[in-house]
Amino acid sequence: MVLVLAALGLNFQPIEASYRRTPFEDEKPPVTEKLEKTAGSARAWQVAGWLPTSWDVKYAQQSWEQNQHLLDEINPIWYKMCVGDKNEITKNHGAESEEWLRRFREAGVRIVPMIGNSSNTECLSRVLKFDEERAQHIRDLLAKVDEFGYDGIDIDYEKVDANDRDLFTIFIAELAQKLHERDKILAIAVHPQKTGQEDWDGPGGQDWERLGGLVDEFKIMAYDHHWLSGQPGTIAPLPWVREIVEYARETVPLSKIFLGVPFYGYDWPIDDEGRRVRGSSSRSWRKIQNYLCKKYNCEQIWLAQDKTPLIKYFSEYDHHQHLLYYENARSLSHRLDLVREYGLGGIAIWRMGSEDPDNWKMIAEKLRNQYRHTFDDCREIWFERLLALGRGEKIAEPELITQCHSANKLHERKILAGDGQGNFLPRVPLSRAQLLKIAFVAHAVDEKSVRGLGARVCRQNFSAAPAGDAGRGFENIFRSGWF
């Protein structure tokens, strides 16, 4: 990498190995169908978020208030069935709140509350098997939709008995018919599958091909590859997620598929053998970065194959080494790339309030095509893009020269990023003006053209730099000087 940049006339300091990534393939946004009930203007990719109102309320509300403009659908976690083995719908705290409903409606998002079964396999099985119990449950669901004017209902019934596969499909078919008669949406959360041959409770109880033809939104819970009660490991390794998406696209209409993305982490204490011991717990990004890594000496690692971060630390509280696998904006970016690559319908976020705040910037960039003039960090993408330009690989875009009439164009093409404070990420001695020069020197554009472009973009003339030395004569230009 140093040699490539030296050929462009710049001296760079080496960067950490974790930043040495294969450049993204050229992104060509697929044409996807849109939901008829899209709030506001039609969007190619839908964003739905599960929102708790009975726990972690402060941070969930904060997440909603700051990012509601990026959402198409809100799924407040409001209802349960089979509590106490009764075929009744019970409310979580905050459910049906007039204040929450007012906020949702003012934001113009679809309101599709979630109902779960608390993984109560036996009670759900009984409701599915008996016609009258199943019919009563459907009537209860419709009553909620009618009373509060919801746009639909979100079914999150987990650990469905594999022997109830057909019965569960019948239930979804009956509920879908009734909701569609009301012009309402039926969303369903499903366990991940890779082959359709999974025969255990959960995935074995959900027939993707038949369910995909019945529902409006097919939300794949593509996470918990490793879970709290099991051995430590990544939550949503990218190769595994890709396998799930590959199978999904063969069985479910692409526009209905919402890729479930995790906004949390799992923390496992381990013994000397690396095996889990008691005390594993879920972690929010906030807890990880603002508490654990300030209290303990965290070793932060990027897992290049899985495209996910890992933290190792020793706890003085339980005297154990810990493995903490979590998700952040950098790992999310790779999952959003899958949504774009396969032309999926969008994403379903589990859950709002536990995330890396930069996740929303990544969603804005990848799914909303919003490029911030403050050049907030977009996770080192520019660096590998720049190297690709220098090598003449991956990016076959000779028209780049004529189309890059602003720094925003460079940003849009994943070449330019920064931390909003006038600095580049990763931390190497490169100014924005230098980057402009490099992008054009890489395409053998003459010195005069480079200076002219810089003057138009930054509204000032840069000092002349000798040909072949792209770094000299330029100084860092802060964001206030760019637009």
C-alpha cells in the first residue's frame, strides 16, 4: 500500500492491519418493488425497527427521537400471547400509549406492533391445533388492529414446534386473509434457515416458501448464530448471513425480505480452556464503549472473515477473561451491502436503543443515499477506494473525472470520508485537498485541472504543487470551507 501511494507522490504512515480490506465491489442499486403502504415518498429500501417501551425506555426513546426520519415502519414491542399458558393477548408496559401513538403518527411511519409468544412452544401448539382457539386468537389480533388503527401486526412466534409446520402456515394464511380484507399489513419474524431442511423446533416449524407467499414483510432474524446459553462466538458472521440470504431469495419474493440486523452484543466469561462459564449477558454498544472499555483494558479486534468486532478483557469483578462479540456501524455496513447486492426489501432492526449511534449514519448513507456535508466517519471506505483508484482495479469509472465536480461526489463514490472535525479516518496524514489531488493524479489529470477543481470545491485557491508531488502545498481544509 505504501508503494502504491508513493507512486502517487505521497508519503503515508502504515495503518493497522484491521483496515486492510478488500475494496467493495461497485455498487449498483437494484430495482426493487415498493410496499404500497410506504410512509412519505417511496423508498427503494425499507427500514423497520423493533422498539421496546417496557425496558431500556430512556435509550429506546432517544433512538426514536433522533432517527425517526430514517424509518418507514415502527414495531413497538407491545404484546404477548400465551402468558400463563392462556390463549389471551397481554400488554407490555407502554403498550397502546396515546403519547407513543401520537409520536408515531406525527412521524408518518407505519405502525405495526409486535406480538411475541415468549418462545412458549406448548401453548402456541395448542392454539394452532384447535380451530376455535386459533380463530379466537385471530379475532383478538384483529380487534387490536381495528381499535387502535394500526397499519398491521408483526408476528414474532418463536420455537414453533416442527410438527406444527402446516398448522402454523394455516394460521398465517387465515390471519393474512383477514388483515388484507382490511387493507392491513402482515409482517412475520422467522428463524434463519440455509437449506429449508432444518427439522428442529423454530426453523422446522416455519415453511419459508409458503409463508413468503402469504405475508407482506418477511423478517429474517439473521442473528444469534451464537447465543448467550451456548459457547462464545460471532452473533451474525457475514458468510453465514449470506448463506441465509441465498436461500431466502430462492423461496421468498425479494421485495418482501427484510434482513434482520443486530444492534447488540453478547458478553461471555470464559475459563482457561476458552469455554463459557456462568454469567454471560447481553450488552448494548453504550455499555461496551462507555463503561466496560473505560473500566477495563479492552483489546479490540476486527474479525476480517466474519466482518464483525470482538473485544477481549479481564474482569476484576468475576476474575474471568471475557469474549464480547458485538455489532457496530462498521459491521452493519457489510450487512447493508448485502441488502443492496441482492435487492432485498429492506432491514428490520433488533433493537432500537442498544445501538452504536453511527449505525444510523450508515443506514442514511447506504439505504437513503444521504451523504453528510460534515463528512462524518463512514468507516474507512475511502482508503481502500483510493488504493483501488491508484491500482486501477475494481473501479472502472473513467467518467469519474468529469462527474466529480464536488467533494460530495467523491464522498458519494465512497472515496471521501472524515470524522466531521476536519480529519480523515483512519488516522493518516492526509488532507481533503490532498485527496482531491490524489484522485485526479491517479487518473493522470494535469496539475492545472486539479487546482481548478479544488478552487471550485473549497472556494479558495490552493498553492501550486510541483507535478508528481501531490502532498506538498496543500493544507487541511475544515468542513466550514467546503460548502
